[in-house]
Amino acid sequence: MMHMHKYEKIWLFFGIGSLFVFLAVLGVGAFAQGTQPPSCLTTIDPEKVDQTPPFDKPGLVKTGDNEYQLNIVASAFAYTPNQVEIPKGAKVTINVATKDVIHGFEMAGTNVNMMVEPGYVSSYTQTFDKVGEYVILCNEYCGAGHHLMTAKVKVVEQ
Amino acid sequence: MMNGTWKVDARDGKLAMAHIYVAFVALALGGLAGLLQVLVRSGKFELPAGISYYTILTTHGVLLGLVLTTFFIIGFQFAAVSRTAGTLSDRVRFWGWVGFWLMTIGTAITAFYILIGEASVLYTFYAPLQAHAGFYIGLTLVVVGSWISGFAMFAHYAKWKKAHPGQVSPLLTFMSVVNMVLWLICSLGVAATVLFQLIPWSLGYVDRINVLVSRTLFWYFGHPLVYFWLLPAYMIWYAIIPKIIGGKMFSDSLARMSFILFLIFSIPVGFHHQLVEPGIDPAWKYLQVVLTFMVVIPSLMTAFSMFATFEMYGRSKGATGLFGWLRKLPWGDARFFAPFIGMLFFIPAGAGGLVNASHQLNQVVHNTIWVTGHFHLTLATTVVLTFFGAAYWLIPHLTGRVMTKAMNRLAIIQTIVWSIGMIFMSSAMHFAGLLGAPRRSAFSTYGDAPQALEWVPYQIAQAVGGTILFIGIILVLIIVTNLAFFAPKGETEFPVAEVAEQAERTPLVFENWTLWIGIAVVLILIAYTVPFIDMIQNAPPGSKGFKLW
């Protein structure tokens, strides 16, 4: 076995030790507390998004007591709808599908941030506790109008 | 220990210099593109003559991320194997030239299609955005050329091993071989998507493309790519810097071990670039996150080794106290100063990298300009300053010149200018990214959204930093041109460090390639087989190509 300097052993012991503590924290967060990154496995025909529910009627839908679905269609270079009002405290499952190329779906100032890829539905559930206006923007390059692709969400008092 | 010649053979030097010329031309043009980008992004400047921001952005990424790096690395490694394992045979040198010309012609073809606006797809060329087939064909030639050069280096190494049975190979040659093995294994992924998906699709032989498979093959390549950039910087740190400061290497075996760990752990990790995308089960994402973090181990070993070398040297010169050795380091020598500053920048760069690869935290920064700030610390500071530092002795060594005191002073100023520019630009990028500002986007206020207006001051700071960095590029081009064509004739050393007396003998196990490549392949299969089959079995209908620019 290779010899290591005593100081290097100490350095690596604490370094690798804290690495494993860190990975355990991530793992507990992901598997015990359910904080996983958006990883929806539902597929969709990218050429039939407009005919496929729920994207045939995009917008905010109430699904339960204080629970909502926000279904959004992404295409170059717009989101449909591009203005949404959400009641404060609502738990919203956001579903996004694209009709053409890859887009991003980022709601600045929140944890909503996901890739939207042709053939897949992207989904993430977020509770909106703060009143205010949030900008949604495309953060994956999609063509000449990429930086103009945007929408607005207003969180309002119930 | 010292095998081979002290001076790189003139014919090998020519081969290495050809690569280095292309690399610095790419730096000049790519740097200019970068300057234009930060100016546009400040909101105070618009590109003339209808030039698209995204054409400039594609140019910047391809020239600096792919051309500057690959050419400098292969040129440097040809010089390093020639210096440490002996003059290249005529056959190896011939194939080196074949590789060089394929890469150069491929670069020219790709650049042509970018500049005529047929390939504004950025350097990640994500389908279903569809560039002209010539863009993909040019890139294929670059990769095939690099493979040929890699095999030329393998052949040179094999010849050395045959002539020295039972001996440990020279460290720089070993490290070059590790880097080219890493490159070969990872570039198979990008070659697969380009040859079997993108080229037939862009030529119209097939209508549709599986987007997620293409992205996954790209990122199987995309992360080890950054280690392909980083390992040559580590070669310079481990095997050359100790000699420049007048010290010895801390340990030859630990250096080899860290390279083997990079070979094993830098490939089965591409999902950490795909953490927020649909179609991949989060459990597989987490597995690759864990594997990603294993490279922390060789990074910690490297940090220890470097500072141990510096401290041992300082103490051997009579330094006392806890940090007295710092004062003994040759701060006035640009060959040391530039890479050392690069090392310092690697500390925040690495910390930011931990954030990016964290299973959940990634969501906060994904595709924001934070990420751009991150890799302008890793690649555009740590790696690039180390390459600049190496150019300051490598170019005069190969051209038979010496660096004057004035040029050395200019190189110190260059390093300081670069640091100041990067502190402005990268910090502004990190902060704006945390507030949500996206990467890879032209200037926009998103319909005067209050949030987007908050990002503008940071974007102006980026422009200030980027402008300072452009001055840094002009300075390094002056130095490089001087060293290549105008510096006084003379002999410059190609420094290669010796191992400290107390270090142990290096075991031969590090050159058991079947073992290490075998482990790498097993880990790749574990990390990718099931999710990849899933992607194909549960594939949605494919995508037609789009040209949206």
C-alpha cells in the first residue's frame, strides 16, 4: 500500500468525511423528504400538444381546496398563457410542454426552474406564499427571439 | 529518472507550435466575440449591420471552449511527451500532423457555417435546432483529428514502454496518456450523436431525432470535456511548477493516483447537467450526483500536494513560522505567478461547482448566468492562466528564444489585469444569476419586469469586467507574439520537476490500463445502461428540425 504523509491523511479524512455528510444530506432531502428536481416521465407527441389535454385548454385550473394546475404551452417565442393570477397560498402544479424546440421555464425569484423538451411534459409543484409579480422567462437558447420569450405571474391576496 | 532529451526536437517543436498558433488565433477572435457580448448585454450597445448576438455567442463558445483548449492541449502534450519520453518517431510525427490538419480544416468548415449564419446553435448544438450539416461535419473532423493525435501519443508511449521494460514511464507522458484516454472514451458519446443522429438528420436522410438521447450523449461527453481541459493544467501544477520555483515534487505516486481517479470518476456523471430535465428518473440523477462528487477526492489531493510543495520549498530556503514560506515563493516570475493565481481562483470555482452539481440546489442556478460565472472561473481563469503561464516558457523553448525581463513584467501585469477583470465579471455573473438572470440571452428587460431591471447594474459590471479582460487578451497576445517571433535568440528551459528524496518509489500498478479503463467502463455502464434503455423504450415521437434564427 502506498504511503501517505500523516497530514495528508488528516486532510483527506476530514475532506472525504464532510463530502459524505454532504451527500447524505442531499440523499435524505431527495428520498426521505421528497425534494427531488423536476423529473416528470410523462411523454407527449410534440406535434399534437394543442390537441392533447390538458394543453388543449392552457391556463390555471382549480383541482382541489387551494390546489391548482397551471398548464402552459411553450413555443418559439412565447408562453401560452402569458399572464396568470395565482391566489396567495395556492399549491400549484405547473405543467409545461413545448411544440417545437427545447425551452427553459424559469420563474425568477422562486425554485421553479426546469427544462422543457419536445416529447415530454415538465412538471413541478410550488406553493406561492408571497404576494408579488414574478417574471417567467426562457433560459435555454431557442432562436432569434429567445430573450423576448416571457410571461408574468401575479400572486394576489385571496 | 530523467529519460529522453533536455530539449524538444526541432521537428516536434514545429508540430507543437502549429497547434499553439491556432490556439492563440482562436483566443484573439473568440475574445473579441466575448467583448461584443458583454457590451450588448449591458443594454448600452447594439451590434452593427444586423449581426446576431447568437452568432457571436456561438463563435465565442466554439472558439474558446473547443478550439483554444483542444489545440493548446494537444500541442502542449506533444511537446511534453517529446520532452520526457524522447523525440517522436517520424511516423508518430506524421500522424500528429495529420491530426493537426484535420482539426484545422474542421475548425475552418465549422467557423464558416457559423459566420454565414447557418449554425447559430451555440456550441452545445441541442436538437431539434438544426444547423447546416457542414457545421456538424466540421466538428466531426476536429474530433477525429484529436483522436489521431491521441493514438499517435499512445504509440509513442508504447514504444517507450517497450524500450524500458518494467520501468515507470515519465510522469508527463503518463499524464498525457491518461488525458487522451479520458478524451477518447468521452468523445465517443458526442461522436455517436453527431454521426448517427445529427448528420443524417441535417442531411435529410431521416426526418426525426430523439432529443433526449442526443442530449444525454452530448452530456456524457460534456462533463469529462471540462476535465480534459483541467488535467493539462494539473500536469503543469504537479510536474512543472515545482521545478520553476526551484523545489521538488511532493510525490509522484499521488500525482498518478489523482489522475487515475479523474479518469474513473469524470465520465459517468453527465446527468448533473440534466438535473432539471424531464424523462430521467431522479434516482439515477442522484447516483450520478454521488459519482460527480467523487472528483472532490483527487482535487483535495492536488490542493494538498501543491501547497506541500510550496511549503517544503519555502522551508528549505529557511522560512520560519506558519506562513513564512509564502514569502520565499518567486512572485516576480510570471511562469509561477500566472498559474498560482489560477490555483487561487480554483477555490471559489470549485465551491460554486459543488452548488451546481448538488441534486436540489442546481434548480436555483440552472441556466442562469451564475453558471457562466462559474466556468469563467474554472476554464477562463484557472485553466487559461495556467496555460498562459506555460506558454511563457514553452513558446521560447520551442522557438529558440528567451523571455526578456520586460515581457516577464508585462506577463505579471497581464495576470493582475485578468484577475481584476474576472473578479468584476464573474462576481457580477454569480450575483445576477442568483437573482434569476439567464445565461445565453441577449439584452432584455422582459417587458420592463421589475425583477429584470434589477439585473441591469450587474450586467453593466459584467461589461466593465469583460472589457478589462479583453485588455488582458491584448496583453497576452503581445507577449505570445513577442516570444514566437521577436524575443532575443537563446536557450529556454522546458522545466520538468524531480521527485523529493523522501517520496516513495512509484508502483507500476498505475499503468495497468486494462484495470483502470475496465473500472471506468463498468462505472459508465452502471450509471447509464438502465436510464438509457428507458429513454429508448419509452421514447416519445421524435422531432423534426427547426431553424429559428
